[in-house]
Amino acid sequence: MKTLHFNNTPLAPSKVVCIGRNYVEHIYELNNEIPSSMVVFNKPNSAITDTLAFITPDTRYEGEICFLMISGKIAGIGFGLDLTKGEIQNHLKSKGLPWERAKGFDGSAVLGNFVPFNAPLESLRMTLHINGVLTQEATYELMIYKPLEMIEEIKTFMSFEDGDVIMSGTPKGVNTYSIDDEFIGRIYSDETLLIENRWRVH
């Protein structure tokens, strides 16, 4: 089982629960429709990695605020990258088919370390810099579905195991990437830096 680190302890998530289309400007960016209900999909444990690899020329990054769940509640917070094979996803969407081939492949859930979280959810903000350039930024206010709404909806049909991760959606600014690109993802509570993760594409 793939693991992540929280409080210097390895945890093996049973799944990564992803919220799609949770920022309006990102929905427009990809020419999608605003969903009438929450879009939820899973990445398996085998998708989890702490390294960022070049997959295919059409694979894009999606920076996200991630929540670590213990006892059905948010225990930790971290930064993650949802990697997506764009051409495959576009084909699957056009046929009305599931997204696993585009979203759930090995290495598609790039997760850094998680730290304990006890700040107000309303204070959250994320940034992603690539090669020193700010490419993505998001705040709690910009989320269509807020974290507690996500948890409530997910629990209506699926249980959380300790160590499971919620990827809360990506803001505008997604794109493809190249070998040797440097990624720096940061999560803030207002102006206080909670966690920073760095990756260099190999």
C-alpha cells in the first residue's frame, strides 16, 4: 500500500476522494458546464506518490487543497497535484464514460506531507508556483462546495477510512508541464504559511 506522512507517522489511505469542477473560473477554463450537484470521483491507493513524473505531453497538473481524514473528520491539511491525461479525459467525457483512465492511473495523486489542522476553514488559501511564476491561487471563498459540505455529501454514500484524503478541486490555471519544471505548492491560513511542498519533474 502507498503511504503518506502525518505527524511523522506513515498512513495508507484506502482512497483519495476528489471533488471536480469546484471553482467557477476553472469550469469555464475547460469549457465545462457548472454542475447541478457535486462531482465526486476516486483515485485508488495505487495512484498516490510523493514524486512528480512527466507522464505524457497532454498530462496537466491541477493544484489542490487536500484534507486528511481521521475518525470521519479533518485532521490534517496538505497540498496535492491531481494529474490528468487531458486527451483521454476529453474522449471519455464526450462518450459519457467514467474518468478512471484519465484520473486514476499510477502516480496521478501527487501528495506531500500533511500537518495537523486546527485553523478556521474560512482562512484557507493555496498558491502554486511553477518555475517561480504564480500559476494557481485559490481561497475558501472561491469554492462552490465548501469542505464541510464535501464531507457531508461524501458520507451519504461512502465511508471514510482513517488516512483517506479529500482533494477539494482546482482553481483556474491548469496546464501541461515539462521535465525539470519546479513546482512549489503552499497552503496558508490567512497570511500564515501552514505547509510548503516542492517537486521537480523527472
